[in-house]
Amino acid sequence: MNKKNLISILLFSILFGRGAMGQELNVVRLEVPANFEVETFHVETLDVFGALVFYESNELNNENERKWYFALFNKSMKQQWLKFVPLPDKIEYIQAKRAGNKIHFLFKNVDGPRFDNGFYEIVTYDLKAQNFSNISGFIPLKAEIGGFEVIGNTACLGLNLKKDETDALFINLSNGDIFPVHIEQGNQNWIENILADKRKKKLYIVLKTIKDKRYMTDEIIVFSKDGKQENVLEINNVESLKIMRAFILIPDKSEKLTFFGTYDIVTGRNISFADLIANDDAKGAGMFYLQIAEGEQQSLKYYDFLGFENIYGSLAGREMDYSRNNVDAQDNPSKKNLSALFHFYNPQVFLKNDQYIFSVELYKPYYRNETRMDYDYYGRPVPYNYSVFEGYSFYDLIVAGLNQEGELIWNNDFPIKKLKKFSLSPTVAILNDDNYISMAYVNEGKIHSQTVEGPVDIGREESAIETNLPKDRISDDVNNFITHWYGDYFLIYGYQKLKNRTLGDKSIRTVFYANKVAYK
């Protein structure tokens, strides 16, 4: 069996030119002092062009703009330069999209009383020229980002506005010119996400709409990259209590459109846009497969994860619910289906050996119960119980294989142990391992991996994360990531608390780290 392993390689220079302490190991590693509770640093891998590490500084220029620093590392993990980009104060990083040899970083204002309008900034980095440019624009106050995609030199920014209105902005990334489109005026709308087929140069806005104040339906609105509406694809969802979420488009050379995603179940009332906002209630039940050809829906299939016989790691986190969630049950209230409900995150799909491989991470919000003693007017003690948010506990990855017609072939899972994050972010990397599928995550100072062949588990492994100094001990870590870089190389990064008694008064340190690992 040609089974690959994740291994550490070579030496990683220290970011921003800070010198390392006396003893060193032959490790590919970045280490920077950091706050353990705050995710300060962002990372974007640029395949053979290297990797960018960037963060918001506490420095302002003469125009009262905030300096965001970007550091470029090459494939050998040597720092090439450190540059700053001035951006308006009170702004936050949203996400990045790659288009050819450019990567576009979306920033949005932090909502607050000091602004009359909302605004965005798109910072563009040219991978070959190694320079930055940026454009900006105004958006309605308290507009929420519904999606962001880039094709060529055009960005599409979806906005969910007050009074359930929706806009799409088609933005020229060279000069900042905007072509706004008001979507489905007169209806109540919500943009689920925006998808791009870069080969066909098409943009697909997934829209949830309520017409005539009745039931919520799904539409996929097709646009050219210049903002011309070309078609409206209506989805015929006969299972009205199932909410299709997190649409993923699988590009195809044919004219067929294939989508995957997850679905939620809401019972006991009409579905509203409030049900689309993530909260502490588990609503996710399974996955869907949707195929459209020549503008018509050809197939829509749902797969309830309760029917998956090989996902034992999900048992501890699921919540059981009886619901009338099929067509037969609408006319017969006695017919109820039992569903397991989950919190889903980061669904992914890729094509491997004529099979679609679908995966999704499972998590639960984690709270700690505390009691505070107060006193009433007469001095008598009165206990108050309250909950303190402790982060998100990720506990499993569900993975499934389907054929080209969307028929389920196999299912499996990858249990995640004792992993908590302060914010929702991707946890597991899916690794292409010849005829196998390997999965990996980082926690407690180790890379945890598992290899499967369809429903069969091949093996599990743990590999220690190397540090800079021989006697370092990782006492705690949080907000770890693993992401593909280029070829057989991956980048793992996050925040660690390290102990090393040989360093005297510097025996304890808290760092942001990044290690380059090879999958061979």
C-alpha cells in the first residue's frame, strides 16, 4: 500500500527578522510572540509563489489610516519582504479569492454608530509583480455580506440589506467602477452565497426568496461576469421543511450544473430568514445533490445522515428530533421521521476516480456554567447561574462517496478529539492519497490523520509538531489550521503555549506558529 505520511522538513526563518534563541532544530517553522486569546494573524498560501502572512497593526499613518502588514515567504520559507497597506480604521478582514495570478482580499467596516454608510475595501496582490493595489466603495449601513466571488477583473459582492432586500455589486477591480443590480425587487430575499464557473465565465447567485409573503423557495440566478442576468433557475423542492444550505458548484465541461450542499430541518412553523442565521440550535440533518440541465431541474436527492451506518464519531454530538419532513407526512400527521440534527461547517466536494467525494465538519457550541452570589435588599445571599461561552468543539468529519448520478456509494467519518476553537474556521484537510482518501487536523501539539478506502479504515496516525528548540514542550494550543500549499506540501499554523525550563525567566512563551510539512 502506497500510504503517505505528514512529516516536518527543513528550517523555517523567523517572521519579520526576529532572531531565534540559542538552540535550534532542523525544522520548517515560523514563531512570533502572540496573544493566545486573539487570532491576530491571517495566512494565504499562494502555491509556488509562496505564502502571505498578514495582520492589522496598532500603527496609524498621517491620514489616520490603519497599517496592515503583509510578509511574503517563498517556497524555501525565506522571508522576502515586509510591506504595509494603509486601510481605513475600524475595518475587518472577511475573505480572499484567487483569480489567475492575483489574489483579492475583501475587507468591510466594523458596524458602529460612527459611520453614516458602510464601506468595503478590496486589496489586490499581484503574485508576479509582487505589488498591492486597492479599491473601495460605499454600501448601505449594516449591509451583510451574502457572498463574494471574482472572475478575471470583475468581483461580485452580494449584499443582504434591511427589509429583506438584496443587491449584487459587479465591481471593476482596476478602477473601482460599480454596476449594481437590485435582485428580485418586490420580494423578500436572502442571498445564500455566490458561486463562480471561471471556465464559462458565469456567476451563480443562490437566492432564497419569499414571494407574496408565502413560502420560501430557492432560485439560482445566472449572471455574466459583467452583471447581465441571463437566466433564473427555480428549484423544485417538494420537501418543504428542508432548507438547502451551503451550495457548492462542481464545474463541468458540459452544460449540466451539479450542486452539492447540506440541508437543515425546521418544524412546527413556517420557515423564515431568521432560520438561516447560525445560532446554538442544531438544525442540520444531511446533504443534498442537485443537477440542472438545459435550464430544468433533473434531479434533487437528499441523504439524511441518520441513515449513514458508518459514522460512529458523530453519535456523541447529534440531537434527535421527530419531524414530519416528507411529502407523505404532510397529509398524515401520524407519519413522522426521526432525524439527527447537527451543526455543520465547511462542506467540501471534489471529483476523484469518477466519484464525488463530499465532506462536512461537525461541531457544537461549548459553554461553561458558573454561579455568582449576589445579595438582596436585606443582605440575604441570592445565587445567579449563567453560562460563559468557551468556544466551538469540533468532534467529527463526515465523508461520503457518490457516483455521477448522485447515488450514495459509501460513507465514513473521521472523529476529531478534544478540539476547540474560539471562532468557526476550517479544521480538517482532505489529502489526495492515490486510490485512498486521507484526512488530517492539528490539535494538542500533533497532526492527527486517518486514511480510508471508501467505507474501510486503513489506518490512523499521530505526528508530533516540531518546535524551534530541542526542549520545548507544547502545553496548550488553539485555533490550529492545516491547508494545502503546493505539490505534496502543506502548511499548519495556529497558536501555542510553550514551556522550556532551560530558558530561565523566558521559560514560558505564547506564540503564533507555522510549520511546513510534506505529505510523502
